[in-house]
Amino acid sequence: MERLPLGHAGPALTRLAFGAAGIGNLLTPVGDEEADGALAAAWAAGIRSFDTAPHYGLGLSERRLGRFLEDRPRSAFHLSTKVGRILDPARGPIGSDLVNGFAVPATHVRRWDFTADGVRRSLEESLARLGVDRIDTVYLHDPDDHLEQALEEAYPALEQLRSEGLVGAIGAGMNHCAPLARFVRETDVDVVLLAGRYTLLDQTALEDLLPTATESDVSVVVGGVFNSGLLADPRPDATFDYTTAPAPLVARALRMQEVCVRHGVPLRAAAVRFALAHPAVTSVLIGARTAGEITDAAEQATRPVPDAVWADLRAQGLLPGHVPTPEGDH
């Protein structure tokens, strides 16, 4: 699978990356065997970029990913994790972490920490869970409500870690464009990770973030290209950004699906290929729980989408005329 470097000269990412929140039991339990199967299928498909975080299953995602990668050559894969949440041991009765979105025992509690010491502690604990001695990319994770501290304390700590060689590239990951654009303008990040805001249904990132990243030679990794389900399988009970999809968005997605089906391609293929078409986008991050999900995503990423699909989507007002699409990129 093709690889592109991050930012100015950072470590390379495969065009498709494996998002490991699902194998951290996001919303529903996933067994060890099933998680290993998903990772093995990603590897078999040529995916060599894996993204995780302490937040995902209170460290379960990192532990599972570390076990899978331990027998692979360290130079063969790109590994990213995140800082900003410290995992402290829970005191008192241990319940479920589903209130925070993960079907795991609540053995720990998350504590926001964007101090320099917090960044180093979080990274050290991630290295231990993953069983590696360096991380290729480290993101500040969801610093939306802690933006000033993240810029003034956490970011300089990451910059120092990069200069020490403990991490290869640094960045920030969020669901919102404006604060990521601020990181691009005000810091020397290599990459930003944006979830759900550059898709067939939501091109908010075109307003500021993507042009700014292009001008600054900062890479963008796009997650959530299916908007948490609606663009993978549009139907009335589908989810959009992890909540029930509004009826107008369902109708729009169904119209997009009709266009794709008429030209013999799945909507999923158009969703992945669309995100990859913007010149600022280095990689698309696909969250998967099963081997079938990630194998399908890899197939869609390389499936030719006829130019007529993009022309029809524009003609029906389903895509703005100015958005980049991969015409001729077959």
C-alpha cells in the first residue's frame, strides 16, 4: 500500500490506517480473537499504520495492539497514540465504563492533563502498554476545552520529545476544525487528525483547515469518513457522529447511494476515495472491529469510482462544485 510522509519530513503513513478504538471495545465488547483477526486482516491488506489512545478501553486498545505488533519488525509499521488523558486507578467499586463509551470494567478513571509532566507520564505509560521504545506520531487528544494549556504546556513538551527522538512526528486530534487550524498556524506540528468533518456529508474542513494545512505543508489524517455509520449503510436507524442520524441527512445519504449504485460502486468506496482526493490528506483512518470490516475498507480504498459518479453528485446538488474529487484517478 502506498505511503506518504507526514508534514515536512516526518515518518510515512500508509494511505489507509487502522483506527483501534473499536478493538478497545467502543460501545460493544470485542473478544481477543476477533480483535487479533481484525489486525491480521489489516496487515494482510497492506495497512502498516495503526492509531490508538489510552482513552480507548482504558488502555485495552493499546495492549491489544502491542501484543499484535510485538513480533513484527519495528521499522515495518507506523504507530500513533495520544496524550491528554491520564489513567488513574479507580477507588471503590468497579462498574462499567460504558458511560464513557467503552464496554470494559472501569478499573481506571480518566483525568485530563495537558501539563508537560502529564504529557511525559502519559507517553511513558503508553510505551509500556504497547511494548515499544518509541512512537512514530503522538497527538494531543481532544484538547478543545483545554486549548490554551495544550498550546502553552503540552505542545512544547511534545516538541521537546520530538527533538529527543522519542517521537517522530507530533500533532493534535479533534472533531473540530477551528482549533486544529490554530495549531497549524501557531505551532510546528507535522500533522493534524480530524474526525468527521471532511466527508461526503460534511466538508467543514474546506473552509479553513485544509487550505491552511496545504499552505503550511502540514499533513491531515481524516477519520470518520463514514460519519460513524450513515455513509457505510444509510438507513433510517443509522448513526451520524455517534447519534441517531437526522432524517434529512439520511435522505441525502440515500440519494448519494442511489447515484453510486447506478454506476456500479458502493457508497463506501465513494466515501473513502473522496476523502483521499484532497491534496492535504495523507491518510484515511478506518475504525474496525472485525476482519471483514477492515478488508472491505481496504477494497473500497482501491476500487475505481467512475468520473460520472462525481458529476452526478454535483448535478444533483449533493456535492458542492468546488470540492476536490478523484476524477481520472482510477
